[in-house]
Amino acid sequence: MTQSVMVLNGPNLNLLGQREPGIYGAHTLTDVEGLCRSACAQHGMTLEFRQSNHEGVLIDWLHEAGAAQARGELAGVVFNAGAYTHTSVALHDAIKGAQVKVIELHISNVHAREPFRHHSYLSPAVQGVIAGFGVHGYQLAIAALAMDKQAEVK
Ligand code: DQA
């Protein structure tokens, strides 16, 4: 069965390209979607790409992803939760509750930035974390999910 990857983007990521370009670069979220679509195609997977500024919507999507993963339809989630990374117990609980495989993704190297960005509520609940590789981190995260999938088949 062809599996999909769900890429979820949290608050303010709709502003990519115009938002602090010195930190996040010039690529727009539409550019990122294109990169993700090519990466998924390269690995024989399909893409579901979403963005919301609302915590509850992100929680609902994680639940949906967990159900799709349980049916064998989803390889996992690449999740850039934006600032909710540093504040949200609810997103931590959603990942655990939905038993969904998540790769936490940050465009910037959050550990080289302000101290309030050094703690993640998500990290203890996810498979792994990719940070600091710009928008190419999304491609790395998709590759990681594809490798995981292959390892499961062997
Ligand atoms: C971010 C890092 C977060 O600290 C910040 O709040 C974001 C984007 C990143 O992609 O580097 O919104 O997740």
C-alpha cells in the first residue's frame, strides 16, 4: 500500500518568506510544500501538507494522523509546531495519546537562539528532532520516515 506523510505546520509558518528572513530564509510555505511533495514522490509516498495557527486544530490533525497510521495508511508526521513547541503540554499529550510517529522539525537551530526556545514539550513524545537545516530539514525528516518504513519491512 502506498503510504502518506502528513506535514503539519503551526503558528506563523504561513508567513514564511516574509517573516524574519534572516532566521527562516526566503522560501515561502508554498515552496516548502513543493519540496515536501518531491521528497515524498522520491520515496514512493504521498503528501498531506497543512498549516494552522490554532492549537486545537493541530491536536485534531494529530488524532487523525494516529488513526491513519493505525490503519497502515500513514508513515508518520513531520511537525513544525512553531512556538507551541515551547508552550504546549496539550500537543505533547496529543502525540502520546494518538500513538502517532512524529518527527519534530525546526527550520532554525532553536538551541542557538533565545533560552525560551531551548525547551521543547514535544521532544520527549517524538521519534526524533531535526533543527537548523533551514527548509531542507523537511526533506531530511521525510527521508527519515522513509528509512524507518523500510526498516520495518525488513
Ligand atoms: C521554529 C522555531 C520556533 O522557536 C519558532 O517559534 C517558530 C519556528 C522553526 O521552524 O525554527 O515559529 O519552529
